[in-house]
Amino acid sequence: MSLTFISPPLQQINSEIVRHAGVDLYVLRLDLMHPWVNGNKWFKLKYNLLEAKQKNFTRLLTFGGAYSNHIYATAAAGNLFGFRTIGVIRGEERLLLNPTLSFAVQQGMQLVYLNREMYQQRNTAALQEYLQQRFGEVFIIPEGGSNLNGVRGCAEIIGNAMPTAGYAYAFDHICVACGTATTLAGIALSLHQGQRAIAFPVLKNGAFLAQEIESLLTNYLASGLPAAYSPVSWELVCDYHFGGYAKVNNELLLFSQQFKEEHSVPLDYVYTAKMFYGVMDLLKQGFFGKGDRLLLVHTGGLQGNVGMEARLQRLSKI
């Protein structure tokens, strides 16, 4: 497995919708950084891995669902950087592993299952103490890498990850899909005043994430960790969740297929497809100003499409 990470390319999107809106639209292809540890997952893991190494931990423990991009990336990163990994999976064990969990096991991850009631306690001291007693000295990374280390890494997405120094600051709006809000918080800390970060929650009723974002930003600024700038203005656009987390419909599937055919940019159904759909719809509505420059952050997660497509095929036969 390769340790080589490449700089994510910038890809311009030319379409009738973009031309009619009078904007410039680019995609930051974080999905191309590495075959297995890519997208925002790498940035959320980076400083967690460094802290674990500095504190001489040899084992990582983290949490996720059965189709989790974070579980997939943590298993691969652990294998790459010499950690043993434990994945605490939400739900009951199934004998036939889906592609995500099968890959994790191939990378050496030990899978442990918690019922949904216990899993809800994953961030409590009581459950984490139980896990420490069960598995010994483990470095615990929260679900999705959603901690201050994760925010610190995501603050490097814009700027440090760009192919040309300073080019990131030519953009007026930076758009990203939003699950835990860690990526949005990091991006908001890395932009210049006058730029705006726009997050598209993939969960139903995602407005609650505003409080999560404020908490992450407040705690990060109080932590003494590096911060290049004060947070810029940000907003949530909550109208493109398509029914909730991991929910898709034929309209979203068709959009993803057409976007890939027209622009050679594959999208994952859970995150990026919803954000890209939302941006293109807002362009039709005149939401952005003429001459605006937009940057869409492709956060990876394409591995999840295999399991999602298999699940959709099963449901279509019911």
C-alpha cells in the first residue's frame, strides 16, 4: 500500500448552468489524493495519528456505521502508519461483511459491534473507560474524526492543499458537504475575511449543526492550537438532504450519473452528490452573484457507493 499522497488537483466545471449564472466554478479533488486515505478523512486523521504516535500508542480505536468512510480510512491509515486498529461498529454483527467492513478487516482492523443504544453512549466517559478496560491502552478517535485534531487538519484543506500558493483566496465561496461540521469549522478558520464558507448538511433538519460549529470554533480558539485567521462568515444550506443521512432517490442518482458523464467527476451519494446538486440548483436560482468564483470541495467517500448501490438493488427487488 502506497504512502504517497498527491496534491489535489483543481478542476474547472464548464456547463450551461454555470455559464448562464455568470460564475467561475472549480472543484478541489481531494478524492484523488490517495487510493484509500483521501478526501477530508485524511485531514481529520492526520493530527490524531501524530498525537497517537507522539504519545507512543500502538493501537487506535474509533467508531462508525457499517458503511462508514471514516472506518474505511482509519483502517487503511492504521495499516499505512503502523498502528493496530479497532473499529466499534454501530448495530448488530452480520456474518456477510459489506465492502467497507471487508476492506477494514483486510487492513487488519478488529471489528467490535455495539447495539444502537450502547453506541449512543460512545462519547461518554463511562463507555470509553469500559473500552479502555476491554482493549487496554488505545488512542480513541471520535466518530468521523470530529475533534480539535480533526478541525486542525481541516484548516489545512484550503491553502496548504491547493496547487498554487495563495490561489485559494481568489474564491468568494467555498462549498462543502456537512455531516459532523468538523470540515466546515476547519475551513472557516483558514479563509480570509470577505470569503464565505457554505455547508450543505446531509442530515435532515441540519440546522442544529450551527450550534456544533460554534462549539467547535469556540473550543478550538480557546485550545491554543494553531489558527491562521479568525473564523470567516459561514452559513448552512439545509434544503438538499434528500430525506436524511444516507437517503437517496432517483433524482439524486440521475444527477450523479450525468455529472460524472459530463465532467468526469464521480460523486458519492451520501455527501458530495447532495452538495453538488444543491450548488447547481442554487446557480439556477441566481443565489450567487455574477462574477463570483466558487470552489466546491470534493471530500471523497467514493468507496461507499459500492455498498449503497448494492443496498439500493436489494430494496428495488422487495
